[in-house]
Amino acid sequence: MRIEQKITVDAPRRLVWHYVTEPANYPVFMEGLTRWEVAGEMHKGLGARYRMLLRVGAADVGGLIEIVEWQPEGDMAWSSVTGVDQRGRWRLRELGDGRTRVTFRFAYGVAGGGLSGLIAERVAAPGLRRRFNQSLLNLKRAVETQRESAAVG
């Protein structure tokens, strides 16, 4: 199952990049996240790992993920190491006038789940779409507030 959502943030790409690549921000903006912690010595960057759980219905699902792509101020992608099979990506593109187009992509599946796995994937999709949509709105609000605070201070 794949989910893709986009939002425009009224802030330069570098500010958005610094926000989405800072692990401490995930519990703040990512809706439904019930566990998020750095797993290992690397805090961020290519090869960094995180233990994460996301509320899906009545269950917390997730596992260990690893950053597999890191192109500063443009793209960051991860893939699962253990737990639910998942891949995700943040893609940031400069729009001009200090605005950034943020694209969030998330793909997941129940490996070897057969028909019941397929049903579980489809049942989870609407809730995940809502959570990710709210997460992007939270991200926009946080970065734009941060930008305004920096302009005032």
C-alpha cells in the first residue's frame, strides 16, 4: 500500500530540512507516533536507525528503521530493518519566494500476509492518510512558527 501527500510550507527549504531531519521533532509533529528513539550511536544521517511505533487502529505497529538515502536539503528516505515492512521518503523542493513543497511518501505491507494481510493493509490506509495529513499540517505550523520567531528575534 502506498500513501503520498504534499503540502507547501512558507519557509526556505533549509529550515524545513533541518526540522524533518532532527529526530527530537518527530514526537512533536508526527501524529499517532507512540515510540520514537534513536537506536545506535548515529543521531541522524545516512545509516542512522530509529525504533518507532505508530498507532494504527487499536495497535502500535512499526519496528526498527534505517536512513538509506540522505541528500541534504532535498531527500531523505528510510526502510524497515525489522517489524512491519515499510519505506518512506521526505522530498523537499524549493518553490521560490521562500516557500518549499514538501512531499511525504510512505509504503507499507504485511510480508507473507496473504489475503488477510492485504485486508489489513487496506483497512489501515484511511487512518494512516488522516494521520499523515495532520502530521504535514503540524510540520507546516511548526516550521512557519520557527521561521517567524527567527525573523522577530
